[in-house]
Amino acid sequence: MKGTNFLDRIGIPSSLAWGYLGILLFMTGDGLEAGWLSPYLVEHGLTVQQSGMLFTVYGVTIALSSFLSGVLVDAVGPKKAMLTGLILYILGSAGFVGLGVSNLSFVVMLLTYAFKGLGYPLFAYSFLVWIAYQTPQHKLGSAVGWFWFVFTGGMNVIGAYYSRWALEHLGAINTLWTALVWALMGALFALIINRGERLNLPASSKTSNKLKDIASGLAIVKKEPKVALAGIVRIINTAAQFGFPIYMPLYMESQGVSTASWLHLWAMIFIGNIVFNLIFGIVGDKIGWKNTVMWFGGVGSAVFTLLLFYSPQIAEGNIVVLQVIGVLWGACLSGYVPLSALVPSLVETQKGAAMSILNLGAGLSAFVGPVLVTLFIGILGYTGITWMFACLFLASSFIMIFITLPDKKDQKATSEGSHEIVNA
């Protein structure tokens, strides 16, 4: 790719640049169903409880696959791990659409959608681990910021806008099938055109003893407890993001904000989010990853969680005010981006295992957020559950106090150790 020097200057590792495009395309396919699949299935005969169970099981397999991504990279290398994710995604998607949704068979949908959930984390998060291994430490915050830019941009922005067009012109079933086209285009750029640099993995990871490699992903939390704390912070980061859609549209409607206005607000939140994924990646490299997560991520998200909830009351349903606060809330969620740079820097070796814990946190948030709402909404109501999420954000800032990098000598060793690569 031309302009490699420019790419390196803005924080994209030039040797992995095509991979970033591949992630954008792949996640567009994966995200195109998020905004409409549940109501579509309910309209065609499923109960709300069945739809909820479908997405709960999907969240569980996402969490499992998110954990396995890092240790699988350590075991077989990033490209093989990503290829495994692609195959699982294709098989799960084909079964879900061709056998499950087309026949409205809930049992088949449950099994195949769970299988599909194993796919995208292995594909996307394995690439994130590749970035962590290959990027110089002083540029790592920017590099992971760009990753979350293309990840969120594909899943929550382009996927949503594409599906809005495709549903009208292609119909629901055909729109679901086109997800495979997006995924294959992404794989073309990420696995074939993207040459990257091959990781010089330890000899032990090239043996048949893969269970030991996977177990190391759990053992790392005992060896380095700070990694476990970072995993908890990562769960908190997007728990509200997955919990809000369950009750916030109902609350907004009670305050005079229509469903259409809420959907537009949700899109605006993630437009702000992807922009600030880049900004906070750079900010983290300048003022410190820990400081960025504590103040912009934890404290900022807590403040704007409450403002987002109370603004319809204070501003009497003023949509412009609501959108501004929503964008700022989405921006503060991006304040957690430097975690993806901080965590692999906590350890000298086993960076893939450390990233697996972080990726596990990302996957678990898709399960924890809805579970918290389900368990406590009846007791606490809309107001109480929102305060709960705000308090969790503040708790993540407190936890960050205990997540410190090794001393400078160890940091140097870590940085040097993370770049043992050979040409592909």
C-alpha cells in the first residue's frame, strides 16, 4: 500500500493496513442484523422470551470465543486463528439463515446462532492481538484506537445504514445472506492481501499441546492479577452499551422522545464513539493510558450516563441537547480504548494470554449488561438501574488505581520482547 510512512505517522502499522480494511468490511457484515433481527423474529412468531434467549446464548459464545482469540494466536498464529473464526462464522451464518430463519425453527436458530457467535471474535480480536505483538509500544495506543474505529464503524455504523437500504431493496432473508459477502470481502483483505509480518512464536506454541496454551490464558490472572482487574474494567466499559437498548427506549418514550428519535440518537452515539476511538488512542499515548481510562473513560462515562438519563426531563425533550449529550457519552466510552495497549504491556511474555482476558471482558459485557437489567429493573426501576451503571463506571476508575505498568526497566524489556517478528 502506498503512503506507508503516512500510515505509520497516524498510528496505523503500515504492514497491517489492509487488515484494518478487512476488519471494517467483516464487521459490517456481522453488524448488519443488530438493529432489526429481534423485532423481525418476534413479528414472525417467536416470543420476546425466545428472542432474548437467542441473544443470551449468542452472548455466551461470543464471550468464550473472545477469550480463546488471544491464546489461539499464541498457539497457531494470527492468520490461522482468524481463518478459524471465518470458517465458524460462515458455517454458523449459513445454518442460521438457510435452516433456522428461513424455516422459523427456534431450535435450529438457537444452535446455529450460538455457533455463529464463535466466529467474529476469533476473526477480529485475533487481529487485535496481532496488532499488540507487532506495534511499537509508544504507538500502540493509536494503533488500537484505529482498530476500534474500524471495528465499531463497521458493526454499528456502516452495518446499520447498509441494512436500512438492503431491507427495503433485498428483503430480510437476502439481507442476512449478504453478510457472508461482506465477511468474505473482509477476509480477502485481512488474510490474503494483508501480508503483515509473521510472529516468531515460541517453540512450545508450535507443538500439539494446545490445551496447555489455552490454560495459560486463565493462569495469567494468577501470575499477574492486574490483568484480571483490567478484564473487569473492560466488562464495565460496554455493559451499559448492551444494557441500555433493553429499557432506555421505553424510558425515552415515556419522556416524549419517539422511537425514531431514539434510533437516530443511538446512531449519533456511535458516530461520536468511532471518532473518539482515534482521539483517545492518541491522547492515551500522550498523557498516559491509565489516566485516559480513569478520567475520560470511568469518570466521564459516569457523568454522561446520568446526564443522558436526566436530559429529557431537564431539557423537556429537546432532541438537540439529547444528541449532544449522547455523542459525549459515546465519546467517553472510547476513553477505555487505551486498555488494549495497557494490558499487553503489563506482561513481558504471554501477551496473547493477557489480551484473551481483555477480550473475554469485551465478550462478557454483551452478557452482563442485559443480565443486570433483567435482574434489577423490577426492583430499581429506570432511575435505579441507570445509577447502577453510573456507579459501575466510577468503580472502574477506582480499579484503575491498582493497574500500574512495570518499572521502566521492565517496560523496556516488554517493548523489546513484543516485537520478535520475522518476515512472512
